Amino acid sequence: MQRFLPSTALALVLSFQAFTAHAKTAPENWDYLQPDREQVIASLNVVELLKRHHYNKPPLDDARSLKVYDGYLKMLDPARSYFTADDITEFDRWAKKFDDLLKSGDLEPGFIMYKRQLVRAQERLNYALGLLKNVDALDFSVDESLLVDREKAPWAKNTAELDDLWRKRVKDEVLRLKLAGKETKAIQELLTKRYKNQLSRLQQTSGEDVFQAYINAFAQTYDPHTNYLSPDNAENFDINMSLSLEGIGAVLQSDNEYVKVVRLVPAGPAEKSKQVAPADKIIGVAQGDKDMVDVIGWRLEEVVKLIRGPKGSKVRLEVIPASNAPSDQTSKVVNITREAVKLEEQAAQKSVLKLKHDGQEYKLGVIKVPAFYLDFKAFRAGDPNYKSTTRDVKRLLTELQAENVEGIVLDLRDNGGGSLQEATELTGLFIDQGPTVLVRNSDGRVDVLADEEPGAFYTGPMTVLVDRLSASASEIFAGAMQDYHRALIVGGQTFGKGTVQTIQELNHGELKLTLAKFYRVSGQSTQHQGVLPDIAYPNIVDTKEIGESALPEAMPWDSIRAAIKPEVDPFKPFLAELKSRHDARTINNPDFVFTRERLALGQELMKETSISLNEQKRRAQRADIEARQLALENAKRTAKGEEPLKELKEEDEDALPVEPEKTKPEDDAYLTESGLILLDYLGLNAQVAKH
């Protein structure tokens, strides 16, 4: 444990020695929320740790103070629906002082702003509850709209403006539920319960909640992976990082009043359900057959606590699919049985892809790598049969070569990373000895990780298939394959997570901070930009919503000196022709067309900044969107000779997920295209060799 306490702040800390908790007054005032001595010391330690050890070491000055202020305001009131312009004018006096306040351990302004938000939230919720007493009075024939993208909206001038905004918000929530088929009484009960629960939660706010929010507003101005963990959340983080985690297998993050799915753990319960996808929003959680708990407005850690539970128990999630339009909050209920993700289920798997190309039959080996795993326990115990990605891939390569495959497609889609050691060792299977990844520390020192074994295990032709959810160790491996010109990289731009974090214990909680950055052997960072494929496929998810570049304050892409000398790229002379053939094949490919058009529709709908509160217009808009989504689905089905749908299927709340049917690799359009690109290259290369 390292603790830092600047001597300039000792006097302030000593003044807290006699601190006694304020008598708890009526919750409406929240006067009992005051910083304590432990929090003051922790805040000073955080300031010192970031100053000394963060990768960037940016100054804590007025410019950072403004960032802290803007970030804290966004955290407290993301939709600008609580504070008034007068509140903001009052807070503005601290806008350039947070640097000095943090250096001196003065937490009071952070607490004042948070308590003001609690007062305003209570006022708004009480106002909304008043409106709900007479739902029938809401007139849905009036032609008015609600601005839904309020991130840059002007602050309300007064309470009357807030009242009008919240009248429209309540009206919108009622209309959403009405369009979903709920009766007026049920709508009234649901929303009343939601708002009363939110009121109750406000009154349970602790000083730790305030401290964590404020210090995180500061820490996350450095980068999105640097954050403070309170003592409770530090314990949760340790549980999440351990292999014994039992839950649904999903990485979640806060998204204004919602909790959003970032990615699914391969072979985890959520991924197996086939009913949850990245960017879906979780709005309700239920244990087994119990009532659904509405979690809109809850903090991320509280939602995670509800979702996590013992192995074998069931949890029901109410989710708004990412594919819905912003104005369409229609939800579905997903049944998931919690379980620990087994190492065996994340293991690399092989299949044989049989393709016809230029009139001839070919066989290609496919190796799906869901994660970079290593059974540390067995490895440390000296078990000669310990499981690891590299060992499994090596065995599968041997088996596929025995089947006389023409080449290999290594599938890294949805691989969120894992063991850095495995990324290095897997790279070593395909290259002669040499550097695999560079790690630059905050002091500027560059450590080179390398494959020390001479010779490559597999020297045959290969493509590597990636997508937006290929992250971290996946990007290191794919980047090395590209830099050594060892494989064609095809698919989507990868996630862009190229930073390294460490946990630093504090006197109170922990600080997770970024202290290093990954670089490819070419000297390019994997941060922010990720790995750009040689041949790009249409994105399945919106890169503006998912990926490192979608996170606020994400560290930039940059480059350092390369670790290898540039060699002749064998793919470069053929890339233009390979892209031309790829485009010709996929321009009318039903799966590629569907992916492109679905993403285009989603991006078009995301541009809507306001929604109508007129029921007739809203129903027409919804019918139009559903018709367009159905048309896209049926165009794909018709092109593939499948039966078209009469309507888009709704999931049955009580239906348990069905085991997915075993599909052939040839049924996967992206996998098939990756194989055809490899065969194109082999054919073109053979023609050149003849001449």
C-alpha cells in the first residue's frame, strides 16, 4: 500500500480530528452529508497519486478544474433537468477553483453541489407524482414535442420552465407505456412506484455516495479507466476480477439514467441467451419469479448487486434493445440462469470451412478464439496439462493441418482480451522470434515483450477476423499479425483499448489508475484507434456508441519508435484487387446488405433530437419504423430463400432460452467472406509466382 499526504494539507486534516457526525436532520435538507476525515485524507492521496503515477501526468490547474466542473455537472444532471440557471450561476464561482480545493483537501463545494441536486431531484419527483394523480388529464391530441437530447440544452430559467419540462417527461413516459399496450391504471401504478422508489433512494444517500461521485468526476478527467472505488465498491471490483464470479457474464456501464451493456463475456449466460446485445439498456431486474424492480435512475454498482447472485439462480432482466429507435422504449424480458463462466467453454474451437472458389473446392481451417485465457492455478502448480489459448490453438492447428486445409481463418470477433502473456505466446506461434508488444510507462520507459523461441509453428496462409468488440489482448495479437505482414486483417475497426491500469490501495477505498500504454511493434498505439482492418466489413454495432473512442476523455492515439524494421508487405500489391473482389461479392450479399442498412437506419433514428407527444403521430412513427425494420429482415430472408415474417417477433416473457442450433461455418457470411478473401489472395499470389 502506498499513501501520500502533502504536508501543506496536514493542518486541514488535523482540524478533522475532532470531527463528529452531524445529527441527522430531516432527509429533505441532507445537512448530515458532510465529508469526514478519512475522505479528506483519501482525496489528498488521490491527488498525489495521479500527479506522480498517472501515464499522462497532466497538471492540476484551472483548465483541469473546468473539466472537473463540467464532468461533475454532467454526472449530477446529465439531461439538464434538475438544476436551474440560478443554481449554475452559483456553482460557476468554483469552476476554476477545483484544482486549488482538491490540493488543499477542501471537499465542501463538491458536497454542496451534490446536496443541491438531491433537493432539486426531490422537488422534481414530487412534482411528477402530483401529475400522476390525474393521468387522465394528460392530453395526447396536442401537437407538442419533447427534446430528448438535452446534453447541450440551456439550463431552465426558473421552476416554471422545469415544471413544463417535467410535465412533458411524464407525458412521454405515460405515452411510451400506453403504446406498449398497458392500461391507464397499470401505467399510473408503475410510474408512481418508480418515482416513489427514486425518492426513497434519494433519502438513503450517504456521504460515501457523494465523495465517490465527486472524486470520480475529478479522476475521470484523466481518462475513462481511472476511477476511485469506495471500500464497498473495491470489494465488488475484487469479486468481478476473480474467476469465481457468478452472474450473467456482461460488462456494464452507466449511460445517463440507464445502465448499458458494453459487451458480453464469451460463453457467459447472457451471450448464450442470444437475447442481450451490446448497447442494450437494462431498465428492470427481477429475482426468479419475484416482481420486476425498476432500476431507471439507479447507480451502476447498485444494479450490478441486483444482477449478481448465486450460481444456478435465475434472474430476469427487462431490456430496451439497442436496435430500437430513441423514441421507442419498448422493452423485452430476458430469462437468464446465473453461472460462473467455465474455462472450458471459453476454449478455442476449430471447424472446417468448405468453399467453392473459381470452380474448385477448397477446405480452410477456422479457429475461434473467444478469449485469451490461462489457467493460472494449474500453471503455477506445475500441471503439464494446464489450459491456455496458445496450447489449445497449437493443438487445433496440428489437427487442421492433418486435414489438409489450404489456410487458416483465426476468428477474434467479440474477444474482449485477457492474458497479455497469452497474446505474446500466441503471436509466437506465427512469427519467428521477435518483439510482440511494447509497453510504455509513465516515466517514458519502454518495455519490450517478445517471443524468444526461434521459428514459427505455423507458416501457412492466414486471415484474422476482428470486430468492434475485439479488444485489448486481441488488438495486440491482430496488430502484431498486421505489422509482421503475417496475416490479412479483415472485419471491423477494433475497440481501441490500449492502456494498462493498476490498483492502488488508499487509507479509504482504492484508486484504479492508468500507468502505461500498449504499442504495436510498428510503434503505433492500439489506444483509441484500435486496429484498422486491411479489408473492412460493415459494422454490426455503432462505433459512436461502443468502443474506446465513444468514452469521454479517452486517451489519444499516438506512436513511438518502431521495434522492428519495415519489411516488404506481401499483401500490398494485391490489396486493391482484393478489395474490388470483396466489394463485388458483398454488394448484394443478403447478410452484408442487411448489416449495412440496419446500421444506417439506426444512425438515422439516432439523429432525432426530439419526439412527438401526440399519440396519433407517435403511433404512425412507430408503425413506420417497425415496417422499415420488417422490410429489412424480409429482404434478407427472401434473398436467402427463407420464409418472410408477417411481423417482427416479440420475445415471450415466460419462455426460457432455447439452445441455439448447431450451424455450419458456411452459414456465417462474415466467416465465409474471410475465407474467400484468403483464397483470392492465394490465387493472385500463385499467378504472380507463375510469371
